[in-house]
Amino acid sequence: MDNIYAKVLEAHRFIAEQTCKFVPEVALILGTGLGDIAERIEPAYVIPYKSIPHFSLSTVEGHEGRLILGIFAGKRVAAMQGRLHFYEGYSLEQVSFPVRVLKSLGSTFLVVISAAGGLDTGFKPGEVMLVTDHINLIGSSPLRGVTDPRLGNRFPDMSQVYDRQAAKVVLNVASESSLALNTGVYAAVPGPNLETPSETRMLRILGADAVGMSSVPEVITAVQVGFRILFLVAITNVNNPEDMAPLSITDVINHARLAEPALTYILEKAIPTLIDGLG
């Protein structure tokens, strides 16, 4: 983590200068096939990642690579339209760097949205899962290496990663609207290859309900910097190890988009409560 604190300050200064010191109340990270949620934001400022000091560029289809600051559901937000992945060749430090910058801008809540493969055979493509816990199978941590107390506790507690009050708000929104909302554990794997039938069985044995190739490094960093965290995933497919079907990135993107209306509705209803009721 050499010089990471200085890099955060440099990125922060650049964004603050570009946005007249816009202070977001909520930060959002939008994953594969889910960038269209950003269309619901009334943009005040749009900054390409390539312009922001020390931000890396996303190389994956379905990730626009833009930071959007504006108004969503009446609240000030900073939204990453596209994220970075370990499998792109970036270090976990690079993958999670934007989280540190988002926190420096003044956000209280981090809402992580991602695509994921379902491991529970009761799930259906296009449904949404509220993440209640995670399993890090990427093989490392974004906190590994030289530490700096200005970045947060080197050994952050992970017993209550996901904000329980925020989860209740989301569950209430879904219940009142009769939206199908699953809950479960998300397993993060390195990728970019998809899972074999035997790997699917292993993940089920470990207690995972969905699997993806992102988000957990950002979440671990978010815990260190003090974010309250809400994590929702769009179920893009359901892995049945006894009858695995071929899956393409196009399928993943298309199925993720099926979940966008429900995700957007949940966020539009929940975010004002997260800020006004739980702030």
C-alpha cells in the first residue's frame, strides 16, 4: 500500500475541483450489465475513469468506466458505472482504490450492485438477491501489504459486514411491493473462467447461494474505511451441477438487465430511508 494515502488525496482533489466539491451521501458501484441504473441519475458531473488520477480502466464489456455524480431518488450520489476486476490483471489494491476515494468524498453508505450466478436451484435468472454475508475465495485481500493507519484499521472486524438496518429497509420495500427478493451468501472467485460442475458442488457445500468474480475486495476495503454497506446481486443464471448448460458473457449481461427494473425500484425506495431514517 505504498503511497496509497497520497494517491487517494490526489484523486480526491481532482474530483473535488471538477465537481465544485460535490459531496455525495451515497456511493454506488454498478456491475456487469447493470450500468443502465445510472440513467436514472440526474447527472451534475460525469468523469471518465481515465481522467481521474490513479484510477484504472475497466476492460470488460458492460462496464462504461465513468464516475457519475448527481441526484438519485432525491439524494446526492456518486456512482461508478462499471468496476474493476482482479481477473483483468489488476491488483486488489487497484480494484479497491475507488472505494477509498468514494469515502473521501463524504459518502456514508456504499451500495454495491453486481451480477452473479445462482447456486440455489430455487433462484431464477433476473431475480435479485440481498447479500447477507460473503466468502472470499479470490485468494488474497486488498489489505495485504504495507499498512498506513490513515487508511483504517489493519485488522477490520468482519462479523457484521452488511448493514442490518439497511437490509431490513430493502426487505420491507420488496415485501410491500410484492417483489421477489432472495437472501443469501455470495462467494467471490478469481475468474474469468466460469465454474465447473464440481466447483459448483463445492461452493454449495461451503454455504454459498450465489457466485461472482467481484465485489468482495471492494467490500473488504469499504469495511476498513467505515462505510455502511448494502450489497445486491442480479441472478444471471442458475448453476445445476447435474445439468450444466453453456453460458456466455452476452447471456450474463442480458439476464442481469432483466433484474434492473427491480433493482432500480428497490434503490429508489430504499436510499431515501437509508439517508433520512438511518443517518
